[in-house]
Amino acid sequence: MNTKLKKYTLDDGTITDAVEVSKKVGITIKNARTRLSVHTDPSKVFRPKQIHKREDNPDSYKMRKIMKRGMFDPMFVKAFKTI
């Protein structure tokens, strides 16, 4: 392990480095360095990584754009002519 890693002091007084955060959270060292440079709150530094779901729900921007078009959209008219 590299002994020249930068040590960060968190709000509760603990001293940590990017390697420790990356192992504990399960993120890359680069992402751990970013977290440590932005936040000093331990709950934010050691928060689990976010997993983004890729499903089309009616609240998504893409679905709202499609639903806004209506029945007289040229693409709908063309689709209905071919049916």
C-alpha cells in the first residue's frame, strides 16, 4: 500500500484515505477521492453507491414527450395508415 496517500479528516474526527473509502463503499479510488474532496460528512462519504434503474415509467422525460404528441402527430398518422 502506498504510504503517500492523502489523509482526509472527516467531521467526526476520523482520519481516512481514498483506498479505505473505496474498499468500504465498493467504488473506484477515483470516485472515492472525489467524494472526499467534496464532502466531509461521514454519512455522505460512506453512503452506498447509487444504482440507476433504466426503465420507461410514465414520469420519465422521454415518455412525457411521446404522450404529449397526440393522435395527429405525423408519425402516428403514418403508422395508422400502414395498419
